[in-house]
Amino acid sequence: MTRRPAWVGAVVISLVVQSAFVMTNVWLARQIGVTTDVPAWFVAWPLSKLIAVLPISLGGIGVREAALVSLLAPYGAPREVVLASGILWQAVLIVTGVAGLIVT
């Protein structure tokens, strides 16, 4: 009997979690009027997260949103609403983080 290496499970879990984050962002964006197709989000959102790790701002705030706006613009997404969805995602992260702090 052969066993799968542990990294295979880790990769699968990582893909599931990151896909859930992308789909959450798609859902949030749809709630405020962004109708860009889901595959575009699977391109733009992970790339904007990677760009956000550049040491340009504290925690990538602003950089991530600007990258998301730039990456979704070719797909016809309205810039202002994409920016608002990026800020909304950041608000979700902050609120859930504070809620976690209160619970613990």
C-alpha cells in the first residue's frame, strides 16, 4: 500500500480555501454591482494578493485594491465598484479579526 505524500493533501486544502476566498469576493462584488465573470476573478484576485505582498504599504492595503481594479478593468469591470468591493473585503477581514479577538 502506498501513501500519498502529505503535501498533496496540503495543496488540495489550499486550493479549496483560496477558491472559497475568490468565490466570497465574487459574491461580495456581485452584491454591489460587479458582474464580471467568475474566471476573471480567478485570474485577478490571486494576482492582486501576490502584488499586495510587495513592501509598498502596510499589509498591502491600497496596493491590493489598486491591483484588483487594474486587473479586472480589461474584463469590463467598473473601476469604482471594483475598488469598493476590495474595500468591502478588507472590512470583512477586519471585522472577523476583531470578532475573533473578542471571542478568545
